[in-house]
Amino acid sequence: MKKVLIYSNELSRSEYTADHPFKPVRGKLLMELLHRYLLIYEDNQIVIPPRPIEEELISVFHDRTYIELLKAAGNGGFSEEMLHAGLGTGDNPVFLGMYELSRLIAGGTFYGAEMVASGEADVVFNPIGGMHHAGRDHASGFCYLNDIAITITDLVRKGMRIAYIDIDVHHGNGVQDAFYETDQVLTISLHESGESLYPGCGYEHETGAGPGRGFTVNIPLREGTDDEVYLFAFESIVPPLIEKFRPDMVFAELGGDGHKDDPLAHLNLTTNGYERVVKRIRENSPKLMATGGGGYNVYRTAAMWTLAWAAMCGLTPIDQYVGSVGGMMYGPEMHMGRLNDEPFVLEGPEKDACLSHARRVVGYLMEKVFPIHGL
Ligand SMILES: [Zn+2]
């Protein structure tokens, strides 16, 4: 079965604006690490450049008026309406070519997921995708077109049942809102609590509505949460629900901004905890479509995605530079390219507070959501 990486140099070279924290160059850093660690040389691995999503498909999720605004903004236009749709703010700047860039990102996810759905590939990873904050009619949190919501909407209308697992440090609100009232999509988001982080939602009591009750699952975590606490929460909730739901395909948003060195958020994950979580997702997902997402320490994010790709392909990274003498891989670059962090374990009262927060959330979900799934 094929393992597909969606990648192009063209996409990696793009930028929103020079000082914006969202950096597609993470794709290029990932690619360099995949070569260094011998993770992109297998016969069943292929690299495919993204192609722009067809305009008609965008409207399976997004409002047509919003699509027109986005297109006009990308052509240099500006209007009051754009601001109301979240376009032209600090988070979501307006820049030339933004519509084409958004179509390319969404196409990477959409056509990648088609390969998984058709059985052509069992794993596809689009590291520059994962725009989980964009709404039907507005941009939000660096996201213009919600590649995930567009793709899952299309898969559901073709009769598939999808489980969505979001480990980005921010709540996957755009995807949650898209599927809040359906039982055909199980959305699970682990994130730093909305009490301390954008977008300020994703509390455990948001569990879906109507036929979708129990099919939206939120695991908010206290700021400071480390690998141990995160893994406890993940293991308690995610594998049992996925096993019961029996999805046709799993969709994962693998944002790297939960890392302890991320400048925009406050969790304390290391690349080791992140790697463990991705391995567990893969074990529970014979068919897996994965995207990147956030991750604003570009070097640690590239390391996390390298580990994620290895885990999804069932490979062990082998550093071909170990033992080499001289050359450019000593000094800071050696450190930047190291995949596994030193272990980090929180202790004392802060650890107790994180653990009791996670225990409370897990207890709530086991009481309110598990019975809906026969658990
Ligand atoms: Zn994020």
C-alpha cells in the first residue's frame, strides 16, 4: 500500500506575509529531515505535489459569498465586507495570491484523501494542510479555506463514516462546527483549554447536538500539561471511542504547536510524547489521512512531523549524519535537526493541577459520552 507525502517546493516557498507566524517553509525543513533520516526512500512511498482544488468543490462546505470575497481579496481588492468575514486582520492578512495558495492547500488534502478513500494509499500526509479554524463564511486563526471540513463533507456525502482526531494545541472549532449535528463524523479534539488559549472554546460539555449528540468529543487540557498527562487523557478516551465507532477512514490534524517550545501556546509536550500519540493514532487507523496544522517553532515542528511520517509508515529514523566528522551538521544545526527531545516531566503542584484537570475531563466524558457509544 502506498504512503503518500503531499509536497512541493513551490508551496514551501510561499508565505502569508513576511512577519506572519504561519510558515509553509516547515514543509521544506521536513523534507530535509526525511532525507537525513532515510525516511523517504521506500518503494511504496511517493511524493506528490498538491494541485488546486476545483472551485465547485470548495462550496460543498463554504458559503459562495465568502468564496467570492476571498477571491477578490487575493486579487488585491478590499471592502468592508471582507473585514466582517475575518479577512484583512492581523491573524488573517490579505495578500496577493492568497486564494490560489488556499486552493492548493485544500487540494492537497482533498485529492490526498481521495487516494485513501479509493484504497490506492493507506496513508497520506499533507503537512501544509490542517486549516481547522476556518468557518463556512469566515476566515479565522490563520485559516482561510477549511480543507478538512471540505474533504470530510465530501466523503460523508459519498456514504463514508469518518473519525477526526485533532492534536493541534488549539481547539478544532471549524471542524467541530461543521459536523456538530451528525453521527456520521466523530470529532475528537485534544487541546489547551479555551480558558488560556484561542479560540476560547472546546470545553468537555460541547458534545454535539441532535443526532450528533455524543459524536463531538473535547479534551481540554490545562496549560502546562506534559507528555504523561496528555498520554493519560488520550489513552483513556481516544482508542476506545475509535474502536466502537469503526470509521471507514480516520482523519488526523497533527499540529505541532503543543510542543513546550512553541511560542504561541502553553502546553509542555516533547517530540517523544507527540510521537507516541501519532503511533497510537496509526495503530487505530488502517486508513489514515493526516494533515499538519499549527506549529510555530519551525524546527521542532519539522522534527515532530518527521517522527509522525516515520510512525505512519512504520519506519525507524536512522540518522545518516551520526558519527560524521566535520561538515555543517555540528553546532546549532545538529541540535535543530535532532528528532527526539530530552524527556521533560512536570513535577510538584503544577503537575497535580494538570493531572486533576485531565482526570476531571476524562471522568466527565466517560460518564456522559461513553454510554452513547455502548462503553
Ligand atoms: Zn494550532
